[in-house]
Amino acid sequence: MTDLTMSRASIEETVLKLVAEALATQADKVRLSSNLMDDLGAESLDFLDIVFKIERAFNIQITRGEMERAARGDMSEEDFAPAGVISPAGLARLRELMPEAVDRIQPGLRPVQILGLFSVQTFVNLVLGKREGQTA
């Protein structure tokens, strides 16, 4: 499945299937808008399985540090979350990065809560971003 010409619809379908498989749930219960924790009952270990399956299926690598850096962008850790609470600028960055979770990105959010924002669409966006960064 490493074909760089794979359509967005094929990528979405594959990610939906991989998430359902990782969570041992019926594929018809998984939607792009499904929040992994709230809607599908994912736990932190499930995220590792999802990432592993996505990495294998699309021949990409997604590291935890990379996901955290993507969330912060060029902001320092202190600018992003002074005193352990995400700053207004950090919240704006998250809303830009995760438009599918904009209604959940509210003042008072802590960095450890970012994982709770992830939906199936978030992983589709990660795959699309990785593939756009690849060269043929």
C-alpha cells in the first residue's frame, strides 16, 4: 500500500479499517469523525497499535516526539504550555492542526489531554501530511 498515488478516499478507508481492527470493533461503527477515546473507547496502548498498523500499511513512521513537535510547531515548550496549561497561542496552533477537534480545544487544556482530541480523521491527516512530505 505504499503507492504514493493512493487516493484520499482509499487512505480514509484504510485508516478506518485499521482503527476498527486495532480496537477490535465493527468497521461500520468507526467514522472519520469518531473520537478515539470518547466514541470508540480507545486507551493509550491502543494508540500504539493504531500507529503501528498505520506505519506498516503506508510505509511511514510516526513518532511520539514528532506528534508533540507537530502540535507545538515552532513554539518552545514554555510558550506552548506555560505552567502546564496550553496557552492561547498553543490553542490556536492546535485548532489549526486539528480542525476536526476545534470544539474540544478549549482554554484550560493540558498537553496530556491532547491525545483525547484524536479522531480517526486526525490519523488520516497525519498520513496525508506524511505522504505529501515524501518524494517519488
